[in-house]
Amino acid sequence: MSRLESFIRRLTAQRDILDQVCAEVAKIEGPILELGLGNGRTFHHLRERLPGRRIVAFDRALAAHSSSIPEAENLVLGEIRETASRFIGIDAALVHADIGTGYEDRDAVTATWLPDLTARLLRVGGIAVSGTPLDHPQLQRLPLPPSVPTDRYFICRRV
């Protein structure tokens, strides 16, 4: 598969999953955490799907389109592993983590810390959506939409 096809599949999976979980997340108290703002496409989508919700976005550096930048108090820059750790206990309704690099060795390192961090950021009953597997005893895997290939993306609930 070409990198372009892979990119399209990833974005389609993100959209389909977020559209599926946003109706449920709308009923759960707590902020939305976007781990990996990037160019801001997903942040923008979440803002439209969950109007009025606090969305805190994290990234190493600001590279988002001007229409997709959160307010200063909801933008946290620096190493995500460190900066997001300061939000442990925030009881997030949704954590969306799109911080994979496409390099197996780097993503394997992320997989060692992201599941625990995600579990500690979420409230009980909160939802996590990630391109990285979230294997953790407090995260129960949920079914993907039919349009998303197995192991392309992951949805979990904090138990």
C-alpha cells in the first residue's frame, strides 16, 4: 500500500471513530484531551462535533493551521509524555492520541508509556481513541466501526 493510501485510511478511520464516539462522549462530563495537535484537523473536527466542550491540545511545537489552534490556556506545548502527565486526575471524557510516527522503533517506545498515561487522564467511563494500542488493565477495548480495519485504530473505555 502506498503511503498516500495509508494516510487516507488513517484519516478515514479517525473520522469514522470520532463520529461514532462523540455522541457518547457528549453525555460524559469532563474535558477532551487531544494528544498530538499536529496541523489541527482532528481538533477542528472535535470542536465541531462537541461544541462548547473544553478541548486541551498537546504537542511538541505549534504547527496547526490558524483556524485550528485552541485558546492559549488550552494549548500545552512540550514533550507530550511530560506535559500531559501534569493533567493526571483531570477526569477527561475523551483522550484522543494521534502521536504515532510510522517508525516502528519510535512507536514501540510510545507504546510503553501511552496506555498508562491515558488511563490516568480518563475518568471512569471515559473513552480513549488512539492509533497506538492501549493495552492496560483499566482500558477495555471497544468494537471499531465496520469501516475501520482491525488494529488500524483502537477505542477503549476506562473501567
